[in-house]
Amino acid sequence: MGEPGGSGVAAPTALVWHPREPPLPVAAVLVRGPAVAGLAARIVERSDRGELFRAVGDHEWLVVMGENLPWLDGVTYLGWDGEALTPTTMRAAPSAELWRAALGPGELVVLLPEQILTAPMPEGPADRERLATLAARAAPVAPLLPTAPLISETTTAPPGDGG
């Protein structure tokens, strides 16, 4: 991740988490590692029934956005905190908005206690065939959107902090 180019917003110095009450409404789910196949399979099944989801990721990470998301073990449920996704029961300090501004426009930003994930914002419905490939645990696979690179990850060090 490069330095934030001239956004005019000071980069936060540390990411600290606090409980959030009430929780944010669920807007997305995140899975990692072996759980990717299970979520991908559920999304394929539900897509076959006409439900629409947006998704970005690969065999290591998968973020699925939409309504009526499945409830599965091993997923992190995310909600919109301004223009960034965060765990529904946690609040970031400095604010998610400050992190979002520091990381730049046009990206999906997912703030987590252990790291920050970024990817192009998924547009349009997720590709069923690519999800089916993820469900079959084939690795590595192409991103779910033709123009979307894989999710990149950064640590919670602020942008431009050299770490």
C-alpha cells in the first residue's frame, strides 16, 4: 500500500477497538482460509435461487456483500461504519472514516483488529462460476470480478508509517 497522496487528512497513528452497542446492521461477511469454500458454496446455492450478492477475493479471502447473508461458523460479520466495513460489534478508534480517507478513494476498505484489507469495490453480481471454483477449493483462482485484483492486506500501522 502506498502513501496516501495529498488527501489532506492526517493518517491515524494506531488502531484501537472498543465494543459497539448497538451492533451495526450486517452488510457483508468475511471468511479466510478453509472457510472460503463453505461460504462460496452457500452463495452459489443462494445465487441459483435468484439472490444477488457482490463478492471480491480469492482462495485465501472472500468478502461477500448483499442482503440476507448466510450465517456460518468461521465468518466475520461486517457493517458499514461510514464508508468502511468493520466488525458489527466493534468500533475503531481513530474512526473508520479517518482510516478510509487515509487509504484513498475507490477501494473497499475492511478494518479488522489484526489488519486492514483493501480491494476494488465489487460491482455487479458475483460470478457464479468463479464462486463454484472457490467452493471446490481449487487454488489459486482468478478474482471474482474480471477487473478486480486479489484482496491486498496491510497491517494496522498507519499509511506512510513505513511498516
